[in-house]
Amino acid sequence: MTLHHVDILFQLIVFLFAISIHESAHAWMANRCGDPTARMLGRITLNPIKHIDLFGTVLLPLVAMVSGLMVIGWAKPTPVNPRNFRHYVKDDILTSVVGPISNFVIAAGAVLALLLICLVSPLGKVVIQSIVFDYPNHLDSLLAHSGTLIMPLSLLLYELMFINVVLGVFNLFPVPPLDGSHVIRHFLPAGILRIYDSIGFFGVLILVYFGGRYIWQAIDPVLGIFNSILLRA
């Protein structure tokens, strides 16, 4: 198994964990706001099987990983009945944004773990900064450290940061049915809102296939913040 294959495996593991955290956060917040629908369906769980969508969780991410592209995808939407919310607009917005927030929290935790490795291991610092400089195109530069546990551990933690940032930012795009759309829809006039809600998953497909440049322009500055922290360790 080459380092590229290891990287694909790590991406798959991290992606499944990230979407499980994301959807569980939606379900947890909805329950806190008065809607038990997702909780009753067992969606407050880190079991990825409960959250898998065939296209968004399996096919699209696998194609992206094998092709060396940015990992983009989504899970089975968390069922929410806004009529159960105590405060319709506020609770709907909270339930929506908590998913991306959970991804950013996990990304921050991964960075803290990487900083700890940098602090206690000079070799770890070299490996981590090599990952930051070379990811994802030149992982072969890490082969010199492949005999140590630090290299795969650091790569896995960096993937944890990277993919959670990607998913967090991606889901904030105001395109139905992404989380960002649940925020902006509350500020649209009724006529425009009907058209906006009718877009459905076609909006996401158009965004993924034709808006890749714009997605990356939004993701890159956030990744830059986390990378700069690691490079200054």
C-alpha cells in the first residue's frame, strides 16, 4: 500500500467521522430547541451508517479522493420539523449553523493535537510542517519518515483538520439545501423564497460541478489561518 492509498483511507475515515459529527450536531440542537424528530430516529449518533447518503457520502467523495480532488460531499439530511421549534426563526438558524460550527471545533481540536506533537517532538514538527507545505500533491516527501508512528498520526490529524474545514465552509454556502440556505431564506421575500426553496439538490450539483473555483476561494483563507498556526509552531 502506497502513501497515496493510505491518504485515501484516512480521508474516507475522517470524512465519515466529520459528517457524523455534523449531522449529530444538527439533531442535538433541534432536540434542544424543541423538535425531537431526529432524536427519535436515532440521528444523535456518531455511527456513520445512520447518516450515509449513497451519492453525497459514498460516490461523490470516492470519486474526488481517487481523482485527487478536494473532498466534497454531504450526508443524509437530518429530519427537522420547524413547527416544533419554540422560536421558529432563531431555532432554525441555530439548528442549521451548529453543523458547520461542529466541523470547525473538530478542526481546531486537530490543530491543537498537531501543535502538541510539534511541542514534544522535533521530528514531529518537521513532519507536520512538511505536510502543510506539500499537501495534497507531494506526499512522497514524507516517505523518509514512513518508519515512524509520527508520520501517519500527523497525516491523519491534518486530514481531520483539512476535511472538517472544507465541509464546514462548503455547508455555509447559501445554496439549498446546504446549511447556509436555512439562514438566508428567512430574509427573502415570499415570492423569491418559493423559487429559492424549489432549487433543491440541483443547486448543490451546479455549485459542485461549475463553482469549484468559488468554493475553493472561500475555503482557502480559512485553511490559511489553520496552516499559518502550524507553520509558526
